[in-house]
Amino acid sequence: MSDASTASFGPATIAYFSMEVGVDAGIPTYSGGLGILAGDTLRASADLGIPVVGMTLLYRKGYFRQHLDEHGNQSESPVEWSPEEVLESVEPRARVTIEGRTVHIRGWRYNVRGFGGHIVPVYFLDTSLAENSEWDRTLTDHLYGGDNHYRLCQEVVLGIGGIAMLRSMGHKEIQSHHMNEGHSALLTLALIEEYTHKTGAAPTEAQKDEIRRHCVFTTHTPVPAGHDQFPLDLARRVLGEERVDTLLLTECCMGETLNMTYLALCLSRYVNGVAMRHGQISRDMFPSYPINSITNGVHAGSWIAEPFQRLYDKYIPEWHTDNLYLRYAIGIPLDEIRHAHSEAKRALLDEVRLRSGVELDPQVMTLGFARRASTYKRADLLLSDLDHLRRIARQVGPLQIIYAGKAHPRDEGGKALIRRVFEAIAAVRDEVPVVYLEDYDMVLGHRICSGVDIWVNTPHKPQEASGTSGMKAALNGVPSLSVLDGWWIEGHLEGVTGWSIGDSWQLASDSAAEAASLHRKLEYLVLPTFYTRPVAFLEMMRSAIAINGPFFNAQRMVSQYAKNAYGMAIQSRALT
């Protein structure tokens, strides 16, 4: 890579808005994949020297700490953290109007430093100020907390307040406002008011086109119910009659509903889904809009375990600045792959012992499943036929399983899913050791993705927009055993980068058939390869790195955004 690849391209011209951002384990402002992806996007932007500024909310009480009792019942408590210990308070303030009240906002800055020294500033918006009312101070307390009223007020702070903070901070040359999901779509309303110079005015078609020229939208949700929607009477209460009239005149509402996805679609010049399949689903959901696909990627420097980082430094030192060089992992000696993985696995099993007291065997095939505990992810599919699982362990080879994942505090289905996993754990503990680790976070995710032998993913098709955990595993030489949905449709090569659960990504999920496929693959392919053909298994590990690593990384993803969404000549300058 040339020196230009990590040089700054000048003042920030791209503003990246996301309801959650995971940039540091000590900043608990993320719940799962969306926030981790945002953090990876900003880290890769810093590595490539792309002029981005990030915008999100602070969440003084974090997402939550998860507590699990012996039966898998989840309880929650606030996260205790001090923003002033990890963030820098910035002097300029901003303000928004909510229900006719002025709500004051301050910003906290975190500097994401790239591999070559370029800095991407990320601003965390905070309403906990003495000049605000007691209730308004809570608006930046909880991620995805409260009811529709609370959520809409938060989205005013993020979208409208985020634009105001950009202006206060002197970021006046923003060419692209990138909305990572629809939560920040009200930034388009702030832009309308800037272009029309008043509240309650309908923008002309020329003004709407100009706003579109400066807006980019990434949708992550393949299910209609997952898109933020607010009744117009609530919107009138929060935003005011004039602002809602502007939205109505802009033709960005659906009936009596303010749909944040529809608002972002209406006023963006570039829209994308986060995988090939998700782009297709999004075009079916919103046929009036041209929707592209940019498949997600993960930040290699953040998710590759230290033993593999040392290994790549030895054989392919260019991988840091250009992840395409991971293709040359195909030349790394298999014995060194084995040694690196063994070290990562020992680190994981040490972490399991520290967190749970459970001693797992480093010689035993270890499966990993660590995802947000949501019903569509079907964490219990692997444990749906315990008799078959016992028979596999007795007749083919021993196996052990590591689970982790939080359920949203109001997601009773997700909480019930955790309890079912615990019931299965109790039923098979004498023959198949299974451990469920509580309080899943970035640190634990890093350990599990890099230390298990097989990554398992069982989403209900086609509800996995992309998924990124399996990408992190692949960067560490961990093959996947996964349902053909999301990124795995593109990353799967049967028997080369892993195995599929089921045979087609085009058919809707059949849980019974997929459970049978999962157990058959374990019995006849996965465990026999691991125990009786260890060289073939190592070759698969190496192929997962060399085939999936060069593509499913955030450098490639951000370069595609820069070229196709932002209209910047970054790719040719950065990846030379």
C-alpha cells in the first residue's frame, strides 16, 4: 500500500450517524452487531485515512449488565461507567426543541486512531445537563430503552441534535451524511430546515434533490416490523405541528405513521443493504427505490487474536495496511496455523474457567454460538435433538459447546430462549459439556470468535441481514457451520471454508429439516474431519482465512462506501 493509503484526506466530509457505536470495551454504548459494525466502520475509515466524523448518543447507564441464575433466568442492572475517564468533553454545545422545550446537548469526543495515525473523531451526545429538565436529562441514559415516546425523543437528539452539534463543532463541509439504520433519519429534517431557512416550509424538488445528494442510507433490517415507526400524533407532540407538516409536504410519511426507514429512503441518493441477499430482500420490501448491496466486513486489526496477528506479521506483514494480503495466508505452514489456534483456544478456555468455573478440555472439538439472544437466531436449534447429540458424542467423538448472548430486557421470547438452552445444558451435562457465559461483550466476543474450533450460526431465513461474527471467526481460522443466510451465502464453500446447514439459501427455513442437517453434518463431516483427518481440518482453517479474510473485512467495505456511496476517489488512492 502506498503512503497515501493512511494519510488524511483533509477535513471531515463524511458524517456517520449510528444509534449505537462500539469503539472500545470501556464505552458500553452498543448492544450487538449494529454497534460493533459501526465501530469497525470508523476504525477502518481511520486506517484508510478517510475524512469521517462519527455521531452517536452517550448512554450513561450503558446497555445493561446481564445476570443469569442457575435456570437461565436473566436479570439486568445498569452499567457503571464514567464518561470522563474515557472521553473528552468538548466545549461547543448544541440544542434541539422537543415538545416545545429547548433541550441542551453537550458532546464527548473519542478519537479513533488509525494504523497510520489518521484520527476519526466520534462524538457522543449527552443531555444530562443541569439546564435540562429532569426527564430530558434521561434521554441519553439507556440504549433502546423506554417506550415509543422515549425512543422518538432520542432520535430527535441523534438526528437533529447531531446536525446541530456538527455545526457547533465547525464541521460545515459535510458532503455525505451516512445514516446507519433509520434511527438518525430526522437529520434529513434538519437539512430541510437549513435549505429552506425556516421551520414548516416544504422544500422544492430542487432542494430535495440537493438534500439527497448529501445523504446515504444503510438499512440492516430484513423484517418490516423491525423498522422504527411512530404514530403521527406522537410525532406532532414531540416535533411540533410545523415540522410534521414539513414531513407531510415532503411526502415522507406513510399514512398516519412516521416511518424512519421510509424517511431515509425518500431523501437519500444512495441506499444499500448489507449483503447480497439482504439487498434483494430490501428491494422486494421497498420496490420504488433503487437499493444496492455492500456486504458488511469486520475490522481485522480489532478481531484477529494476538497469536494470529503475530503469525500474519511473520508471513504477510502487509496485512495491517491492506487486508487483501490475507489471501496469501494460503502459504502459511499448517503446523503454524495449528500452534496459533491452540494458543487462542487456551486463552478462551482460561476465560471460560475464570467466568464460570467450568474446565473444558482443549483437545475436544469446541463449538461456539455467541449472538444476541433473539428468537430468530434460534440458539436452541443445536440442542433440539439431545439424543442425537449424545449419540454423536459417544460414537464419533466428544464435543463441547460455548454459548453467550444477551436478550433485550423487554424481549420475553429471547429470555425464554436462554432458559431453554439452560434446560438442555442440564439434560446433557454428563455427556456433552455446555457452558453459557453471561454478560456477553466485545472482550468475550473476541475470545470466543478466535478460540472455538467451529462457529455455529442458525438464523431463521431470511432474517439474517448479514451477520459478522462468523467473519471474525474466519479471520482467526475458524470455519463456520451455518445456515445459508446473510454473509454466509457469499462466504460459504462447502468443505473448504466450512459447511452449510441445509442446502439452499433460496428456500424459507424449515427448523426440523435444518436441525437434522446440522446434526448430520456434525456426525458425518465436522467431527470426523476434526478427529480423523486433522490435516484436512487445518487446510480448511487456512482456507477460511485466505478465502474469506480478504473480502469480509471493513477495509473493503469502507472502500466500497467511499467509491460508490460517497463518490470519493478513495479506493484507487487507498488500495494501491
